[in-house]
Amino acid sequence: MPPISRRGLLGGGVAAAGLAGAGVVGASLAGASDGSSPWPGPGVAETYPFRGAHQAGIVTPAQDRLHFAAFDVTTDDREALVALLTAWTAAAERMTAGEPAGPVGPVEGAADLPPDDTGEAIGLPASGLTITFGFGPSLFRDADGRDRFGLAGRQPASLRDLPHFPGDVLAPGRSGGDLCVQACAQDPQVAVHAIRNLVRIGFGTVSVRWSQLGFGRTSSTSSSQETPRNLFGFKDGTANVLAEETQALADHVWVGEDDDPAGSWLAGGSYLVARRIAMTIETWDRQTLAEQESIVGRTKGTGAPLSGGDEHTPIDFAMPGSNGQPVVPVDSHVRVVHPDHNGGARMLRRGYTFVDGTTDLGGLDAGLFFLAFVRDPLTDFVPVQQAMSRHDAMTEYLRVTGSAVFAVPPGAGEGEHVGQALFA
Amino acid sequence: MTRRLTAAVALVALAVPVLSSCTENAPAAEGSDGDGRTLTVSSSADACDVSATEAPAGTLRFDVTNAGDEVTEFYLLGEDGLRIVGEVENVGPQLTRQLVVNAPAGDYVTACKPGMVGEGIRSDFTVTPSDEEVQVSADEQELVDAAESSYQTYVQDQSDQLLVKTREFAEDYTAGDDDAARALYPVARTHWERIETVAESFGDLDPRMDAREADLEPGQRWTGWHRMEKDLWPQRAGDYTPLTDAQRRTFADGLVADTEELDRRIGDLDFTVDQIANGSRGLLEEVATGKVTGEEEYWSRTDLWDFQANVDGARVGYDGVAPIVEEKDPELASQLELRFTDLQELLDAQREGDGFVSYDELSKQEVRDLADAVNALSEPLSRLTAVVVA
């Protein structure tokens, strides 16, 4: 049987690009070369280089689909952990280039062995796949404070479990984790393929603690993208930090050289806050349009703030409204979480909508898998979440069922594995 | 409990209660397109341009666009320029909001109020006779008055009973008569749950009286019903340290004092029909989010008592406005009647003694059936307010 590569099955120009080999990692815009791209993906490129100063999947224009997994490390052997990160790095580099997870391929190897790639991505392009790795607080110290891998001295002060917030009903099986992998792509099968193969590579070293699929992005991370709607039917996160905002990225997303003496290895990286926010959408759907708009603080149609204009018009929180109240209600979501009311705190939100079937009560088990990248969760996330818990009218329709925080190391350089500086 | 002022009560508190009034963003009336009943209004700093000066009687719709740079309001006033027939508030700059109003033939005044000050920019407006002539029944105001006053009486009565039972509960609890306290706990809370949307509208009292453990912030002191509930039913708590006699007294005294304050404040409240209708809907939301899930009474498992009490309160609210609904939307009235009955039958099947079986005794299917019945009732109930004030 002749060798079949993922790209070899594609027709036209994309196949030709595939034949050019592994070097095709420049961010060529989807469809820009030959118009035959199978996804629309505004602003999303066909491939993103795995290596670089920062990990891909943060300022990368948010792809439409997500598969996210958190892992428990099951070994206490530091070398085994490093070996896994090395193997994951190699697999991630291949897959993000549109190649198989293993060096051999799904059907190219010996007939009497299981293939080193699971095969469901045969014929699919890279689909803008990014794979982003993170380290949870429990990697550094276990629940009893024990140093697991000789890394405790390098745990940044801000890398610790989030405090309990009112409204949290966390399931242990949906929270925490020693490691995380975020796979984003335009094609859900490509994202799932990435996680599945990384899980497989990790057996014996790690075990999946929880994972989450997201079927639609809820954020824009580039000015080239429209703000999508969440399951409440509203545009949310209009004030997101965007890839084009260099200064805001430096101030609010990337960890600085001098942020934490223990965490110098994290410089150029970020923190990832993951929250599984279930929406009680059946109850929400019974609110009148006017109430829904009051709760969000925006119109449902255009996303314009209630103080007028269009979606991107700055919100006038002081504008007087009827009955002696501001026209943007004081407990509306946009007001409570706005940087102006949180000491300038901002984040790069990259969340996804999920529906995990139905609940025992027959409602949709649906909501927002909130993902945010911040320079410091203690200053850019926790105060905002506390304000939301206390004052945001929307929290009535939300319950947080999972929560985790991870340190996302900077991008891997040539010849390095992800997070190498931590283990150096 | 809910962590904050419920949206239903919070929002209606802002609404001006007027008979034959508006709902913003109500759906377009059937057949209103092209029949002269859909009008546009452009409100700017110095103009209030209505697309026509007259319209045929029936359901009129005004799409009010704010062309100015301050928040504006639009009113349809009676001939005297005083009586508010319908209004739409909080129209932000460049935004459009809708006023839907039933108007019988007659002379009216339109008014835009940019900046929400003064008399507004006024024009005469005429509603001409038509086949869709709206009859505002003379006794509708009587129905409204009756609904409002009977609901007020009901809320006050429940509040008084809550106070009596809370005092009894507190006595038993501080005296260490745990069996008696456990027996009284769901009974007293029934009176709270029947008026829950009112009781929890006091943002300072509610967290002190009805907070669940999961609702607390780190460092926040936990007081109120559920604190004592856990002390009386510690079985699910693992290694639980019982409260001392002194602690018991502190919590019990605090709850009684807060209940007295609540009772005083409730005495000052009036209720409008839209608040009553919204309260009815809000109580069913409480059932859907806290009771049918078995989360409200985590320790005692007496959720079904609360469930029934929420439904009682919703039912009383609905019964009060039902004569209005029967006039305006008989189909909705009969549907609500049917679905209240269906839900009540399911609840009745779980009665035991003077109360209900423990939530833990419900099978998955029984919980599911209850949830389905709550959804079936809640959907039409969510349209109640619009019908009542239409």
C-alpha cells in the first residue's frame, strides 16, 4: 500500500502544499492560496507554528472548536515526566503542521502493529490546530504540600487553586489537574484527534482527570473576528484583550521577567483560568427580552450597550436612565466585569460554548467553558470573579461546576520540549 | 435561596404600574403590519416625530428610535395629557425600543422625554374607531384593585405566620428540643418559601437569613436557617462539631430579629399586578433552580415542603390576577389552570403525614416528572405579566 499522509488525500493546492513537507508551517491564511479551504474561519490560518516565543493558542485568532483535557501525573519519576513532555512536544509539532501524531503514520507502518496515529484525521488539513500546554499547582506540591518532582521551589506564588466563589458547585472530577492541554481547531475532529493521541502517548505517565469539548468559540481574540454569541444569545466579551493590542498583552497576558522570583521560567508565558460555567438556560429563556438586556447591559440584537451606539461604542456607565437609575443597570454584567470597575483588570478570554447532553432533569447540560489567559490570576481574574459573584445579575443563571488554573509556559524553542526552562 | 435580589422583583420595582400599560419589546401584534397600527417615533433633543398623527383602534405598536444623545422616554397619554396609557423607558442613544399598547378610539397625546426631564415634546394623536375596537372594561380596575389588595393581605399573613413559627422554632432549638425543632423547621420555612420572591428582595436580610453554605464567600459568617439546619441534620456533614448552647442561642436570636425586621418591612409594601405576576413566575424559577434539584435543603432533605410552598405562592399570585387573564387571554388562563393542576397532582402523590417524603425518597423518574411539570407550567407562566398589563 502506498504511503498515505493526512495531506496526501487532499485535492488541489492544499495537497501540493502538503507535498512540500513539514516545512509548511507559516501562517498562511485559510483559503488565501487557492480558495479550496473547507472552512470559513475568518482570520484563522491553516497552520500555526508550534514553536515560538509564546505558545500558540493564546493570541491565535480563536478557532471555532475546542477539546481541552486536564491530566493527573501518575508517576513520581521526574525523568518520565520530562520524557512525556518531550514526546508530547514532538507529537504536537507534527499534528499542528497537519501531520500524523507519530513519526510513522496511521497506515504507513507494519501491519502487525497498532498504528502510531489513530487515523481519524486522515485527509483532514491542520485546520488551524494549536496545542497549548499548562502546569497546574498540584504538579509542584501535592495536597499535603509535598514536593513531587523537585519543582516546589519554582512554583510561582500566583499559581495556586482559586478561592471558593459564591455560586461555585465544583465537581472534583471537573476541577484541577497537574497538566492541561488545550487543542483548538476549525474542525472538531482535528481537535479531538490531537487530544486523543496525546492521551495515548501519555498512558503510564499521566491519566486524564477531566476533559471538555467546546463546539463554538465565544470570544474573539483578533480585531479581524466578529464577536460571537453565547448560549444566552448575547455577544459577550466585546472588551476582550486582542492580539493586536501589544501593550495590553504585555500588561495583562504575558508574565514578565520580574513578576515572580520563583517563576522566572514562566516569563513570556501566561496563566490559564478554566471555569466550566453551566447556564440554567431554561430559566433564562423565560426572562423577557427587556430583562435579558438589563441583565447583560447590552441589546440582544446588535450587542450595543444600553447607553447607546453600536457594539463597539464605549459604554457610558454614568448616563442617566429612567427612574433615577443609570441606563446601564448597576448590576448588569457589562458594568460589573468592566475593567473600569475592577482596577483596570483585563483578560484575554478564549472560551467555548458546550452542550454535554442533558441533565437528569431533562435540561440541556450546557454553558460556557470559560478560558482566560492572564498575567496574574490574583489581580486580573479573582477580583473580577468576586465582583461577579457579589453583584452580577447574570450569576442567577450560572453555576460553576468546574475550575482550574494552570501556568502556561512560554513557547518551546528549537530542540526544546515545552516547559523546558522549568526543568532546567 | 438566591444570592441576590431576584431579577423579577428587582426589575418590576422599576416599572411604573399602570393599567392598560405597555410592555417594551413585546412581540408585534398580529396583522399590525401595513394596517396603520405600526408607527415609528424618532426622538431627538428637540423633536418627537411620530410617523402618523392617527391610527385605527386596536393593538398599536410604536418603534421608538432615539436620535439624540441622551436617554429618552416615550409616552402615550390620555386626552388630559396626564393619564399614562403606555410608556417605554430607557431608550439609549441610537437604540430602538418598542411600545405595544391597546388603545380604544379617542384623543391622545404623544410625548417624547429626552433626558427624562420636563413635560416632554408633545403632539396630539387620534385613535379612530375600527373593527378591532378595544373595550376597556370598567370593572377591570376593580379586578386589579382586588388582586393587589388580596395579594398584599396574603403576603402580610404569611409573614406574620413566619414570625410566629420562627419564634417557636427558635425556642425549641435553643432549649435543645431537637425533635421539636426538626418538626417545625419545614413548617416555618413554608411561610418563607410562599413569599420567597418578596422576602429575598431585601438584599441585606436574605443573605443573613437564607444563605446556603455554598453561597458564602471565604470569611463570610454563615447565619440563618440553613446554619441551624446543618446543626439539626448533621448526617451528611461527615465529622461535624455540634454548635454549643451559646452558639445556638446566637443564631436563633439573630434569625428571630431578622424575621421581625422582615415582617416590619413587608408591612410597608404594596404590590402591583405586574409585580404579582412576576412574583408568580419567580417562585416557579425558585422551584426549578433549587427545589426540584434537591439543593435548597441539603441537610434536612425537606425540599418538597419548600417546593409546595413556592407553588402555593405562585398559585395565589396567579389566582389573584386570573380574572384579568381570563378576560384578556382565556386560552392562557385555561392552560395555566391545567398545568398548575398537573403539577399539584404530582406533589400530592408525595405527601406523607402533614408534609412530604424526604427528597432522597424520590426516584430519578419522579424527580424528572416533577421537573417536566415545572417546565410545562413555567413556560406559559412566563407570558403572564405581559398579558396582565396589556
